[in-house]
Amino acid sequence: MSRVISFDEGDRALDWLALTDALAAGHKLPRAEIEDVFLYRDPDTLLNRSAWIEGLGLLVKCATIFPGNPAKGTPMINGAVNLFSDGDGTLLAVVDFHLVTKWKTAGDSLLAARRLAPPKVADILIVGAGTVGHSLRAAYGAAFPDARFTVWNRTSDKAEAFAAEHDDTHAVTDLADAVHAADIVTSATMSSEPIIKGEWLRPGQHLDLIGAYRPDMREADDAALTRARIFVDSRETVVSHIGELKDPIARGVIADGDVVADYYELDNFRRDPDDITLFKNGGGAHLDLMTARHILDSVG
């Protein structure tokens, strides 16, 4: 009989570092077959993601992204996650959508940060005080417990409220200074135009970009990309689909070959001390599958 896993049940059973280990292990299995279907009604999006990993299972995740929902008091992102057996195709679990999204999204970025962050991380900047920002605070706090956190948001009162909910977290209003001061910058905004400038970056930093998920969205400018060594979670779901890389590649600012590695090449996730590393978190149903399978294993 299939399981129904609620948000609270799964959330109690999970650990950020164990999840990143599970994601790393998942990428040692045969490469996932994945398929994405996007439907748009500006500014709304319907995203259907499917994945099959030999030896792990199958997953179908449907997500609706309605940016106007928070103003009505409802979540921006909703959906459903179904996990199926690799052996016989039966339904193993229906897993709470928000549970999978929370842990997959922040865990995806944390895996890269554990490989690409500088040896000493004293300051971490979170750009964007939304739901994902809170998950990033928890995830990065687990891996870098001694770091000081700052948060920036377009509306400063939301940043202040965010900071008040977390220990050792402070709101900032000057984004340029905050970016320059941070050892890790992790950005999860709904911006269509770049808000992080390459001229603000300094050698030794790690930049984690999460927010852009459509072809018309960017969080970092061209200078940031040309100054950095670029890594992605999945070449297949990022390079030709998300504006963060698709746009500058189309204009010849960078090339496909400037992407150093994705998670199927984890051994290449390395840095030299003066590198600026840039990771683009594009997600993908294979990461949802790895996360959902880890959730099912963790709840027992």
C-alpha cells in the first residue's frame, strides 16, 4: 500500500547534510531520464516535471507558480508529487509537495556550497526574504553553524521580519556592500532583471543563484558570469532553458563550454582560493526524485 507523507512527518525526519549526501549518491546512479513541460499565462506558470532513474524509481511532480497569490494570502507555489517503484511501477508514496520543494531546493544549493565554498565561511548573505530564503537559512546554518547571516530584500520591512525569526541574522539595506562582504551569497528572488552585479564580487566568494526558473529571468549580470567559474546542477535543465545562462550564451557573452561541471561530474566541483564560483540551481525532476526517495527512506 502506498504511503501518504505529510509535511510535518517528513520535516521531523530530515537532516540537511544527510540529504546532500543522498543527492550526491543519486548522481552516481545511471543518468536520469527527465522531461519538463512548461505552460505560461504571464505571470503564471504550470510546470510538469517527470524523472526516471534506474535503480531508484520514477516521479511525477506538477507545480503551479502564481506570483500574485501571496497578496491574496495563499502560497505562490502549489502542486503534487507522486513517487513510483522502479521495479513494478506501483505508487510508493504521495509526498507533500511543499516538503519536497523545501528540502530539494535548498539541499540542491547546499550540496554545491559544501564543495565550492571557501575554506572559511564567516558571512553568508541571503538575497530574498521569501519562503525559500527561510529554507536557505536553515540549510546553510546546518553546514556553516559559525557563520553570521545577513538578509536583503527589496522591501526592508520584510527583511527585518525575516531577521527577527532567526538567531544571528541581521537585515541589511545596501545590497552592494552586503554582497561584497559575504563569503557566500545565496539569492532566491523573483527578479527578471539582474540585481547582483559582477563589480561587487571579490576573489574567493561563492555565489548561489536559485530564483530564475524561466527563460526571461536573471538574478546576476553578465559581469558576474564572466568573472566566475560556472557550475550547474544539471546541464540539461539549465543551459538551454533558464535565462541566467541561456540569455548570455545566446548573446555570446559566455559559451556552453564555460560551464565547468554539473552534478554528474561532482569530482570536478573544486575551487582555487581566488576563484569566484557561481552555481546555478535549476532544479529538475531527478532532484525531486532523489529527495522524495530520501524522504520515504527517512520516515521508515
